[in-house]
Amino acid sequence: MDKQTLIKNLNEDLAGELGAIIQYITYAAKATGPYRPQLAQFFLTEVADEQLHAQFLANKIVALGGEPTTEPRPVPAAHSNHEMLQAILAAEQQAAKDYTQRAQEADAYGDKGLAVQLEDMVRDESGHSEETERMLRDWPL
């Protein structure tokens, strides 16, 4: 694993985190119905974790000599609470998969600290996925 490839991949992850922040804020605003207060709070609570991930990634990219992206990953359109939760679940599962891969790349590059931090981020994203799966489990369609 060379440094430039690692920087490029970390920038893709940063774009994902920036997109997640926008996704959560937008979905909080769009939540409707009797569960709106709980859904909006759930979405807004997740913003802080995604912001911490984004800040870590931006700092690491700079430390490696790269330039952090300012372009977020596109946010999928969602027109109902159920669609929003499904989109969140897909994004969190993708993030966990990406960070698992990135931790392996960091190990191959020889940056154990980065690998450990990325593994912690896998734990965070997996927790978000599990919570979202539980919310969707008996969701009426």
C-alpha cells in the first residue's frame, strides 16, 4: 500500500462522512408522523459521531501530506421515514465495510495507530447499523 493510494481512499471515506452529516441533518428535517421527534433526535444525535470521524480523517489526510476533500458523497433521496432509515442502514453498513478495508490498508502501509482508529470507527458504524436495523425490524410499511 503506497501513501498516495491510502490518501485517495481516506478522502473517499471523508466524502462519505461529509455526506453522512448532510444526510442525517436533512433526514432529521424531513422526518414526519407520530415518531418525528424520536427520529429527528436519532438522526441529529448521529451527526456528532460522523463529525468526529470526518475531523479525524481530514487531520490524518493532512498528516500524510494530502489535501482533504470538501466534496461530500451524494445523499440518496428518501421520501418516507422508512426510506430514510433504509438509506441510513445502507450507508452505515457501507462505512463499516470501507473502514474494515481501510484498516487493512493502514496495516499494510505500516500505520498501526491509523489501523486501530479505523477499527474503532468500524465499531461505531456497526453500532449505528444495529440500532437502525432494530428500528426497521417491525416498522409498518
